Amino acid sequence: MTTVDQAIADQGLTLPEVITSYVGGESVPVEPNANQHALTFPGTGERIASLQEDDAAAVANAVACARNSFESGEWSNASTAARQAVFRRAANLIRAHATELALLECLCAGLPSSHLASRQVPRAADNLDFFADYIGVMAGETFEQLPGYQTSVTRQPAGVAALFAPWNAPLALASMQIASSLAFGNTCVLKPSEYTPLSILRMVKLLEEAGLPAGTISVINGSGGVTGAALASSPDIDRIAFTGGGATARQVMAAASEHLTPVHFELGGKSANIVFDDANFDRAVDGSLVNIFSNSGQICIAGARILLQRDIAERFIEAFVARTQSLKVGNPLDPSTEVGPMAFKAHWQRVLDHIARARSDGASLLCGGEARVDLGDGYFIAPTVFQVDNNQLSLCQEEVFGPVVSIQIFDDDDEALSLANDSRFGLVGYCWTNSLARAQAFQQQVEAGTLWINTPLARDLRAPFGGFKESGIGRDGPRQAAEFFTEEKATITALGTPPIRKLGETSS
């Protein structure tokens, strides 16, 4: 088995004993009295480094650095061509360092390194290339319908953005925040999860190597209650973009409200995966496995509620359970691993608690349901399948965020739709059917920001992404990012000398 030390040595890396924030192009010195968090490798539970927590004063310093950088104009006033060039060079550097970045993310998040190297790291590069393309074709608007006047509409950067990146897909999701804020000339302060800072810190340094001016991005580290709270409540932040859970989002929104800071939230889901009896059976099984067990189930877009039409239910359950039991669970450094550990111990225990509650609530356990203690001291859980007949169980209503799925049986389209929409979340949905009419009907009626029909997890970056209900506020996407991360300005210019009323002029 590949060990942490071996993997690090193979990449020629040296991890610092204490990881600190990165402000103004430099790592902040270690403070002997600062609070520290242990970083552990989820595959073994062993400590790999410590993370120094930034207090309110440190956060204020990072925000001030971002403000000074913005006002200097070096990036905010840079030409579109200059920003494009930096983004493209950075994308190429990310691809060139894919194996290194995948390892750093694997060490913190426990995601299978092979998956990271083949999908999530390239996605980070793609995000930068995409926004480089987009800003090259953006155009303002001109209106001449008002006689004697011309009205032009332009956009300018909002200022300093606070970015909160999650722990479940650090590079892929942080890079989207970075690209969509920097593309329009903003500067930013980025707070990664205290569990997963390494890959993000490296990516930021690669951006600077590509030509991004030092100080354009600052990275701060620490817990949500200390570092995150200080960032969200800063009066000198112009935009807040947060990806994570609803409970923390409410705290961020409350803090932002003190200064009326606009917020963008991409939150959780409890998405339905609907399989009709006319679906391509094999594709539906394959896709259902992918959309729940990718990232070890730690994805907001997981198809965590499988809804099966009765005529195919028995056959589907048999096939799905057999495939689930065959999944390769193990060391995320092993390229053959399909399902890795939970990202950190507290989350591992949380997922196990969800499983225990489901069993006590009467859900029927079909496979899994226990910690994989045979794999050592890592945070492993056997991929778990329950069958339920009550959509009000906590298993069906609360986001588990792990390799746990429920199966329910329905009889007709109306029942399937009712079950799918019976949730306070509305991020995504999945529908497997060969009926065009049914697909079109569900496309209109499923309460979700994204619906995948006969496919799992495809993404066109030109399309908006976000959720209904408690799954978020706003959307990711090029036009949506432009609207959020810029201020729109209308300028009205007189053409010639249209008349102006002469107020106060005494008539003769």
C-alpha cells in the first residue's frame, strides 16, 4: 500500500510543519501563540501538518491587502487581453502540476487521487480557460431609442470579494469562485476549509507564477466560527460567495446583512434519481452508482434518493446492491480505489449517526451500514443502501453527504413527481426514461436548478448552476457571474443640444 511519506517523496514535496495564510504574495510567519488545527490524512488518520488559525486582526490585514491591490489598479484596470493571458498560463500550469495538486487534495480530503487527477484538477484549469474565453466576447449595451440621447450600459468590478471554498471538492469549486471573481477585475480573500487548504494554496501560487499580481488573491485559514465569521462580517467586503451547508450559510447571511453585502450561496441537496420502467436499464444502474458514490458520496449533487417504478424495482435493486457491494473501498492513494474515506473524523461519525438513525427509524438495510474498521484507522464507511417506504424519514429529508442512498418504489408519474419534490432542497435531479413526453414534462415540473435526463453529472459551463428552495441563492455561470461580481452602470449622453428646462428664469 502506498503510504503518505512515499507519495510525498515520489512528488518531491516537503510539507511545512505549520501551514499559514498567504497574503500579499507571501506566507505569513508562524505565531507561537496562535491556535492551530491538526490536518490529518483521512486514509489513515495520521497527522500530516498543523494549520495556523487567523484571528480577526489577521483577517482584517488580508482584506486591507486585497483592497489596496484593487485600488492600485494593477489588476482591476488591466486589459481584457492581459487577464486572459494570465488565466491561460495558469490553466496550463495547473494541468502541468495535475499529479502534485491531486496528491495535495487527496492528503487533505481523502478523495481518490486517480479521480482527482483525471477530473477535478482538469476542471480547475477548464474553469480558468472558460472565463478567459468569456470575457473576450463580453459586450456592453447601447440604446438610442430616446431621441437626442444615447444610453450606454457598462460594467465595472465590484471591488473585494470574500470567497468561501468547501472541503469536498476544493480545487474544482474554489477555482470556479476565483475565476468568476477575478475575470472581471475584482480582488479577493479566499478562505478554504480548515480541513483542506493544501491544494488551494498551491493553486494560488501557480496563479501568481502565471502573472497574477501579488495581493490580488489572499488566502486565510481557520475555522468558520473564528476566521470565517471575521471575513463575512468585514465592512470592507463588497461581495460574498459561499459554497457549503445551510446552517453556516445562515450565519454568513446574518453577518453580511450588517453591511448589506450581496451574497451568492451554493448549498446542499437531497436530490431524487428517478428511474422509470422504460429507461435503458444498464445505463440507469451505471448512472445511479456514479451520481451517489462519486467523491465517496460527499457531493451536493448526489442522487441520494433513488425512486424506482414498481415493474423494474426488484431487478434494479438486485443489480444495484450487487454492484454496490463490489465497489473498491480503500486507500485513496491507490489508483484502483473507487470509494475513499470520509474527509475528516467528525464527518465520518456524523454519517455513521445518520445510518444508525435510519435503522432505528425502520429503514430496511440492504447492504453496508457500518464503518470499515478492517481498513485500519482511516475514516471509511461501507457503501450503504436502504429501502424505505416513507419519504419523511430523516434519511430522505436530511443531507447525509456520504456513501448512503435510499430506495423508494413508486407506481406512476404523479407519485414520482410528488416524491421528487417533497424536499426542502432543490439543487439537481435525475430522470431516466426513453419517453420524450415524460422527459419534457419532468423537465418543467421537477423543482431543481438542474435536471439530468439519461445521464449523470454532465456540465456545460455556459449554463447556469444553482438551486431552488434551500439549495442556494443565485447561480454559477458566465452571465450570472458578470451580474454578481460587477456593478452595472448606465451613462446617458446628449447628442447635440437637446432642450433643458430653464427653471428660475424670470419671464419678461
